[in-house]
Amino acid sequence: MKKALTRSRAKSKTPYFYEVRELDYGQRMYDPQIGRFHTLDRFAEKYESLTPYQYGANNPIKYIDVNGDSTFLMTWATANGQVGHSAIAVNNYKSEFVRDSKGNILKDKDGHAVTKQVEDGTYTVYQLVPGKAVGVTNYDSDVPAAYTVTKNVTRDQLFNTDVSTCGEDRPAEGIVGIGTDYAADQKVNFTMKVIAGVNTDYNGATNNCTDYAQSGVQAATGARINADETIPRVTFGSFTATTPNQLFKQTRTLQNATVLKNPGDLVNKKYKDGVKGR
């Protein structure tokens, strides 16, 4: 056996075969010799049906460990003649009783049943689209804003169907998951609702779909993001706007952010090239 292992290691391209003691997976340290993490998943309470030492929902071929992602940045890339679009999806929760090891409901000092918030497996999707037609001549003009809130969207729908409200006619090419908890998710919900009540105009330069999604990312992470891009006007000059491709690229670099669906080179297109299909 020892001889076989030595021969396999010599052929392997990785220097860690049967030698490394720990691998750094960001939030947890993994021991490849026993196939276990040394520490609990910090979001273990969100997935009670799984052992807190699991990886990728015990299905590493199908899933990656998403670090407890509850908020998703959805990106329809600006490429192949498509303008592109951005949206935010936030986990929905339900209340459950807290029980002891025997299944009894715990109560507080006043005799009230103790509850907790757990994910219910669905998401709420926040989007902003123009309330009337916008084209190359009035892209940076104020038009009525149309904010939409789509509830009870499944994860499969997020990843494999078109959940946009602007007729993209394609699933989002890029999805970045952000590791959050219940409190952070509620902050995102609150932020999206406040903005929808205050900013009543859509403007391609100052309040477009990606500006709205960027606010959600910033609420979830506390980070300040600059996803602006200089866009040439059809006539002369240029203006600056937040674009889907730039927001995706900036968000994926944040702490606790994980690319769950990779759009590849699509997001490397500059806005002016993407909309022209170059």
C-alpha cells in the first residue's frame, strides 16, 4: 500500500496528496485525511437537517459550500446585444419552536414558548425596471420607476428560469451568493423597501436596476461598492452609470461572497461593446 501511494503522489499534479494536514476553505479548516471539517458550520442553525460538519449539503458533486448564503446578486450580463439586468434575491423565513433534546418546547422565564427564525426554502426577488419604454435617446432621462417584489421563488427557479420582470427571456447567467444571517437579510429587505418608496424615478444614469441591486449588496455586506462605468452617448459626450457586469465583478471579490453561477467572459464586456454584440 505504501508503495502504491508513493507512486500515485509522484504522478499527481498537486503537492498536497496525502501530505497536507489542513486545507483553508475560508470559514472552516478541512482535514483531507479524514474527510472532515474541524469546526462547525457557522450557519448550522439554518440547516438543521444536515450535520454541522458537512460540506456542500453532503453532495459535493452537485453543490459547493456556499458559506450560508442567504442573499443572491442575480446578473443578466450585458453581452451579445443584450443590455443586461440586475436583481437581488433574499431568503424567506418562518418561525419554529425551539426544542430540547427530548423534543419538548423550551419556554422563557415568563412561560412563553421560545421560537427562532429558519429559512423556508424560498426567496423574495427585488427588481427595478423603467415604467415606460427607455431607449438610446432617453436612457439617462427620468421616467416613472416600476419596482417589483416577487415572493416565494424557489432556488431552482432562480438558477434555471428567467425570473426577471423586464423580459430578459433567459436565466441569469451570473449569481453571487453572500453569506448572511437573519438580521442581515432583514436589513436587505428593509433597504429595498425604503428605496422603492423614496426613489420614484427610473434613470439609466442615476437610478437603474443595477443601482437598486447594488444597494442590496451593500446592505448585506456593509461594503461600499463602485460599479460605475463610463458610457458614450449616441450623439456626443458620455455619462457614468452603474452596470450589471461591473457590479457582478465587484461583488464577487467581497468577503463571504461566492460565485454560484459563473457567467464566464460575458461579464468582461464593456457596456458599449456588450450592447452592440461585440
